[in-house]
Amino acid sequence: MADFTADAKGIGRSRRARKNAYPNDGPNKGQELRRYEIVSSTIIKGGEVFVLASQSIAAEDTFTLTVKAG
């Protein structure tokens, strides 16, 4: 298994989760989501992460995401 790290920045825009417009938003319908964009990595390119705005996130916090190649 390989481990890669990428930096992300918060995008000033957030969005409200909608059930039909975005797949997998159903459980978060109506909740405000913060957007984070991956900005630098030698291996990981592009992508966004959405986090519930109700979660407290400090600048030094990190997220661990698992991607299973299929």
C-alpha cells in the first residue's frame, strides 16, 4: 500500500447539500458544506473535499482519505 500526501486550501464558497443534484448528498441534505481544494502534490492531482460546516476545523488539522483502486 502506498501513502501519499497533498495540501489543500479552503475555497471561499460553500454550498448547501441537495439530495438530487449531487449523488451521495442524501444524508446531508440541507446542511452547509465547506469546500477544500487540493492544490499541491507530486502524485495527487486536482479534486475537492466537502466537509460539514458544523465541524470545527483548524488550519493545522489533517484528513485521512482512503482511495481503493479498482
